[in-house]
Amino acid sequence: MIETDLIETNLIDTTVLLTIVLMACVTYFTRLAGYLVIRRVSLSQRAITVLEAAPGCVLVSVIAPYFVSERPADLAALAITLLAATRFSLLPTVVIGIVSAGVLRHLLA
């Protein structure tokens, strides 16, 4: 009921909502297809190593634009995230990066 009201009052553009839903479906089916294909194939050690490095590569591609940021909060959060990456695994590093960016943007903005 709430979603219908938001759409009817144009708070959410129908095209944007449809785009988000389709992107979610594509993401879900891509991951599902990858799981279904990989589970029947025996991977070489090299392929396993590449797949294990993929999340780190994605993280770097997400934070890379902040290397050229002029906002001190982003640069400080980036430094904290990089330091965390040297000490922790991926999930704690992402959490530390998100929290530090939020806190620093709030404090320095």
C-alpha cells in the first residue's frame, strides 16, 4: 500500500523503480547462474585463486575514485579503509570503511 502511494504521488519515478527491480533480478540471476555453472566444474588452483581475489578487486574499483577526492573526510576514510585492509578480512574492512566514511563526513562536513 505504501509503495503504491509513493508511486502514485510521483515520489518514486516508475522508470527508476523498474530499473532497480530489473537490476536486482539481473544481479540475482547472474550469481545463481555462476553458482550453477561452477558447481559442476572442477576448477584449477589458479582459477580458485582468481575467484578468491575477485571481491578485493571489486572493493578497489569501488573506492578508487576517492583517491582523487578533494574532500578531507573521504581521504581520511580511504586511509582508514586501506589500513583496515592490511589487518582484517574483506567484510570487516568494508564495515570499517563504511562506518569511518559516514562518521568522518558527518564530523567534517
